[in-house]
Amino acid sequence: MKVIGLTGGIASGKSTITNYIESKGIPVIDGDRVSREVVLPGSEALMKIEEEFGKEYILSDGTLDRKKMGNHVFNNPVERKKLEGILHPIIRNEFIKKINEYKKNPEIKIVLLDAALLIESKMTDLTDSLWLVYADKEVQIKRVMARDNVSEDVALSIINSQMLLSDKKKYADEIIDNNKSFLEVYEKVDNLLKKYS
């Protein structure tokens, strides 16, 4: 079984590619879903977050105040590092657990590990091949503006707060250029799936 890591930046179109691959019957480990699951009330991660950052980041229903935490770490690399130091090892263990579950099924040839921060969190070693969904910065800006209803400046600051897609390119085994038409993009994905199955 091969583990394909799929990564990209905000508004690069990664979700579209994931949905397409999933529609082919390929199991997907969704990094966003895992990162939400690990901070559910009563979880080890949430208790550590409360200990490190304080009760004010926990809502009255016992869940993480994602908005408040997001605002807190957005422009604060030291605090962001602290949060990642708590979350990444726990998320990594969850990924490994899920990969090992799929390995038990001999029918499964490919599993997609979809995670925006695969490179930054140093989890590329969990994958056999790393695919990057790439879009030009101008395209990303337009998509963020439309999706989040924000100004160009805000969109740009969100994009610049992440590792740039141009920097991620050097880590990727395969690049899916998502500036092209859906037909061309899907054709590229189909060819990659054939190559790796």
C-alpha cells in the first residue's frame, strides 16, 4: 500500500483534488478532520492547551475557542510554535494509527493523506510520495477574497503567513498545477493515480 501525501496552501484547490480522488474510491485521511478531533472536550490535546494558554481559550461548552486561538497565534510565531508543539505529535500519532488500519486491508493499494501542513510539521516521512497542489499567488488571492469576503491586503497577509507554495515545490515529488482547467487537472490526477497504483 502506498501513502500519498497531498498538500497545498490556502485556496490552492487542494479540497477539490481530494474530493476527486475520494470519488475514485480511494480512502482519504483528512488532516483538518483529525486536527478537529484531537481537541474535542476531554482530549489530551485540549487539556494541554488549557494548561499552556489558559481557560479563556475554552468555550463554556468545553470546546476549544478556535477563533480566539487562531487570532492569538496568527501573528505570533512563538505562541504558534507552542500550539504546534502540543498538536503535531498527537496528530502524527493519529495519522499513523489510521494508516496502519488501512494497511490491514490487502484490497487497499493507495491511501491519500490530505494535510495542509505536511511539510511544515515534518510529517512527510509518513508518505511514500508527496503531491503538491499548486496555484499562482494571484489565483490564491482572488480565491481567498471571494471565499472569505476580505480585501486584497487581508488575503495577501493570510497567504504570506503560510509557507509559500513556491517554497513547497522543492519538497514535492509531483506537482498538480491547479491554474489549469478542471479537465486538465483531473487528467493529471488520473495519470498520477495510474502511475502510483
